[in-house]
Amino acid sequence: MTPLADSYDAIARSADRRWTFRLLDRLTAPDLPDDERPDVVNALVAVSDPRAVPILERTLTDHARTVAMREAASYVLRNMDHLEVDWSEGTLRGWWNGPDAVLRQHALRSMGAAACPDIVRAVAGDPTHTLRATALDRMIFFFDAPADVDTKIEALTASAPEVRATAAKILFWDEPVAAETALATATADPVERVAIEALLTLQYYPSRHVIRSLHGQLDHPAEPIRCAARESWDEIRSGCLRYVCDDGPRVSARVRSWLAPVWDLLSYTDEELAPPASEPFAAQPARETPPPIPSDLLRLLADPDTSPKVLEEVLWGKAWATYPPTARRQVRPVMRNHTDPLVRQRSTEPLRAWGDEDGLLALARDPDFGVRKSALYELGRLPPDPHIAALAWDHLHQPQTLGTHATETLAAFVAHADRNEAAQRLQSVAADRNRPEKLRVAAVDHLTTLQATDEIRQLTKLLAEPPAVTWALHIAVLGAATDLALPVSCSHLDDVDNLHLQVALATAYGVPG
């Protein structure tokens, strides 16, 4: 047993960077036992030390190293808890097009919607490719265009069980309406893992069709199948019960009516249908602790061995607005220009508290994605400034502005833009079928907040369209029309087999006659 062996768990818990180079030496030791390697890898993932990156990259690209050692380096580089390592598209494409199998796999696992999406799509859609499951796994987030959804659904019937299981797993996140029937079919897959993944994904498809499908698997002879079916069944059953017992009589009546064909399967008890009145929840006010004095903070920031957990603790959630001007002048340049992206990312909160628009604008152009994301979010919390609105609108159209980052960037634009300009652009985003569904929903929500009646009235025509991915856009438009007292014609949606849409319809116009 090596001297480090008894320390791996403690290093991982504390993320103590004083151990970084000893861990690297151990990872690259020729005599490292296979059963010790995962512990070394987990400890390096936890410490997330920027100083380790060039050493790990050299190990990854060194053909003289063992495959196990290189794959371990690849895993650490891609999974650090407090550091995200980015590679240029040119580097990833070079590795992918080369002959080295380890680098090809590493490149593909590092690609996604913001880096080489064309390669990800090509491999994921190729029934003969040996890395098809890996590519599909890279489509787990931000691949929700109709063609991408079709690729995932088609993979549910692939010949390779690994591909079918991966497809079922990644559909857990997008929840496309078009996948429901194929997922229900996959619950009977002869390979247990595929069936389990499909069953677990179906908990996010609250329909009568899925209720029947899950109920049919509750007494399956295989215990893992029964457990997965029970988990999703309980989730959907409790979700339906919430609205059955809703305080709003229109919601309760409509959901009960909609559930009538499967009411006996749900088997709600009298106690469940008449729950005791709950006490109102009183949220406790958040308590901000004082930030450290400048000398202590500067000492921690100057020490490259400082644990990332300590850095997060001292920089996040503090009463930075109370920091004296002299202290701000001391620490501001150190935080803004720190070599560790984690420090620059976490410094966005104090910079916002100090109204340091210039500092946040500089970090919004940072080479690190996490820093840019945090800076744009905090810029959205500053007093209105047309310059920030223009920056946010431009940033919204950058290739890496995806998912939550995109919705936060849109919120920053709205917070700083002229009201009429914001309403016009939000309406164009919501109506644009080429935009991600979540961004379109966010645009509708902002229009509702702005009381943009004319723009919402124009968007009600979207109710006649099929779902982009889920029913979320229809639900958002129905909610907006309800809040702004706009009449809608949506009887064509009465038969849609989806709990959340039925709730939105109940709020909009009650129980159909």
C-alpha cells in the first residue's frame, strides 16, 4: 500500500491542493495498481487544480503511456468539480481526425452543442459507428431541434443495446412529446438495462398512456424492472394528486375529468384525496456572513494550494456591499485577474455588489465559459444601462450561449433594454421556430411581466401549432393570455394527453362543456 492510499478520501473531501503534484506523480506511476487508479482519479477531480491541466494534457497525448493512464488523464480533464477545461474546435477536430483511438474518444467526449456539433450529430446518426452511444451521450443537453429529437428516438430501436439504453437515458432531459410512444415500447425491451432506462425516463411524461404502461410493469417478475416502474409510477401518481387536490376548483375538476379513464388504476385513498390543511411555510431570511478582511482574503488568493472549496466559501454568499472602499480597491484587481477561473467566476458576485460594471463587462469577455456565464448573470442585476442591453443581445447569439446561460442572458437584455425594444425582440424570439424551446418560453414569460398585450396576442396563434419539443410553449402562452385577460381559442387541445397542458387549460378557461 502506498503512503497516499489511506489519504485519498480525505483529499477528495477537502479538495486540498497541496496534494496535487503527489497525486499526479501517482497517476503517472508505471506501477500504479488498477484498483488504486479510481481513487487517484477521484481525488484529482475533487482538487480541480489548474496547475494539473498541462501535466494531464501531456499524459493524455503521450503515445508512450499506457492506455489506462491516458484514459484516466482524459477523465480527470473532462470531469473536474471546480474547473472546466475547454479545447478549441481546431484541437478537437485534429484529435478526432487522427489515428489515435484514445484521443478520438477524448475528443468526442469533449464535443457538444457548442463545439463540433456536426461531428456529434454525424456519429450519433450512424447505425454502424462503434462510438454511436458515446455521441448520443453528448447530445444529452442542447440538442432539441426536430432532427436531433428524431435521431434520439430512432436510436431506441438500434441493434446495439448500449445505444438503445443511452437513447432512453438522454430522453430523460429533453422530454420530447414525440418520444413517448417509443419509450413506452422500450419498457418491454429484452435487455433489462434498456427497459429500466425507458421506465425511469417516463416519469417525466405524465399522460394517461404512460400511467397505463407503468401500471402494467408494477408486477414484473424482475425486481429491477419493478423498482424502476414503481419509481416513475409514484412520481406521476403524486404529480396528478397534487392537481386533483388543487385549491382551484377549475383545475381540480378538469384534472379529475381527464384522469377518469385511469382513475381506478391510480387507487387514491380517501386520506390522500382529503389531505389535512398544511401550515403556511415561512421562509427564513437568508443570512449573509461578513467577507474576510482584505489581508486574509489576499493571502488565500495568493496561495495556489488553497482548496477550491475554501475559495468558493470565502467568495460566495457574503455581505460584499458592506466592504469598505479601501478594501475593495485592494482585492478587486486580484480577483478580476486571478489565474484560477474559479476565482474570477466567483468574484462576479462582489463586483456586482460594488456596482463594478467595468469589471463585469471585462469578465463577460473572459476566455473561460463559466466566468462569462456568471458575469452575464450578474450584469443583469445592475441598474439599467443600454450598453449592457446591447452586449447581452449580441452575446445571446454566440454559439456557446445555450441552455440556462441563454435564458439568463436574455433576462440581462430585458433588464437593461428599453421596454418597447425589449417587447419587440422578445416577440421575435418567442415566434422563432429555430430558437430553443426553453428560450422561447422565457421570452413569453418576460413579455407577460412587461404586460406586452399586443405581442402576446400575436403569439396566441402558436397554440394552433404542434409542440416544438414539449408542451411548454403552449403552456407559457396560455398562462400569458390568462394573466393578461386575453381570449384564446384552444378547444383543439382538449384531448391532448398531458397533465401539465390540461392544468394550463383549466386555468385558461376551466372544464370543457
